[in-house]
Amino acid sequence: MKADGSIKGGDGKNDTKLLVTKKRFEIRFKNIFKKCWMEFANPCPNQTELLMLTLSRRNGFENRGIRQTWMNDSVPGEVIRFLIADAGEGEAIDVQQKLEEEQAKHGDLLFLHGFDDIYINLYFKVYGGFEWQQSFCANAEWVLKVDDDALTCPKSRCTCVCLLMPDECFAFRGENGQETADWYSSLLFAVISARALRLGRPVFPNEFFECVWDVTVWPSQPKLKMPPQNPDNSPNICAKLPHLHLAGKKRLCFYPHTIIICSVGIEPANNGLPKSGIRTEFRPYNPGPSFSQKSRVN
């Protein structure tokens, strides 16, 4: 599509000129009809696997700093666009200028015009974001809609040291992989020593989970426009085994051979160990309402 506009931005010393594509679109609901238009700098690359449509406030400059953190390490095929609407009443006079400078530098802002950037208009922003995706990023394999203050990176999380507490899980990493590995080794040595002293038994590195995620398990599958495929016809264990009380806030824990869903608040076990001899993070490791175990399939 031919670009029909431009904006200027920069730091006042090395100003740049950025071509901007504009497109008009209509928001249609049963009781709403609104004519709007969008402007942006860059469509998606041809090989886009994941598009992240990110709802962002006009003055959310700090939240968009994820460009310099985990997005800086993103792999080819990951694309992010921040959705920005019109200024509302009381906006600081320098916000628009900062946005133009930000767009000139990064080119990843999607400006949606025709409604103010306020909470009540969030569904307009989502509509505009998907309108842009259908027109300029239809080749994306996956589309994720998320808020800029809730955006996390699963790939980065998998390279973090996760320190599991009874009610919280802290994830952190060093400035490079070697530093993270050194932290992990030091923490593992300290935790093994402390755990052995507390439990009064030997503790081994393979007792610790490979990875842990805090998750919310829903008792029934949500109604989706495109339901997920289930080629193996796997049963919904929440519905099939209601006595296990699997729904709610849980922890998804990975061993090399097993995936475990367990309750928050689990602790190391010093008795009630399984016949397999595998010592786990469970208080008692017996089938019951606190956990469910499934064989791991790669």
C-alpha cells in the first residue's frame, strides 16, 4: 500500500523523516458505527510467527521499555505493535512530541484515530488492532493481545533462575547466560545444604523441578471461535475427576519424565515417598486433592 504521509521525530540533533501508511476503517457493532483511521510506519515482515498487539497508554513510555529488555533478545518472527489512540483531556503538552520521537526511533507504534485513549474505549483499540492485523499482518501464524503492563516473555522465563517460595515464585537472571548459570549453581548448593539439614535426609539435585509455572486452571474449556485441536482425544481431567479439585490457582511443575499439577504452598517431603523412590517437592506425595501427575510426552 502506498504511504501517504510522514512524521518527523528525533532528539533534536539527528532528526529523521519516517514514511507513514494511513488507512481508514469502520468500527461496527450492533449499536455502534464509528469511522476511524490508523497510521503506522511498518507492516509485518513476510515471515511473522507471533504478532503481539499491545494495548499501551499514550504516556506509557516506561512500559514500552521492554524493547530494551527481553524484546532486544527476541528471535526472528516475533513482532510487537503498541496500540495508541487519541489524546484525551488534560494530557501533558509534550506527550505527542515524545510519541512522534518514539515512533521515529522504533517504528512500532500503531496510532488509532477517532476515539480517545481512555479505559472505556479499550474495545475500540482492540478492534483497530485486529483490523490492522487483517490488512497488514495477515500472514502471522499467531496473534497475542495483551496489556503493556502484563506482557512477559516465556522464552526469557525459561532461561531464568526460578526461586520457588510457598506462595510466590521469583524469576531472575544475570546479564549473560554464564552469570545466570553461576547464580543457579550457587543457589542450588545452598538450598540442597539447607534442605538436607531441615529434613534430616540426603537431598539430590534431581529432586528439583526443571521448570515451574504459576497458572490458573479452568474447570471447563472457554468458548473460543476456533477451539483448540485435541487429536489424541485427551479427557478434561478437571471435569472427569472433580474430586481432585484441580481448578483454580495451581503450579505446573516439570520433571524430566513427568508433568505435575500441584497446589500453591507445597513443601519438600521427608516421608510418604512414592514407590519409584523419586523425592519430590510435595508435603505428602500421595494421590489426593493436592496434585495430579501425568506422564510427560515430548
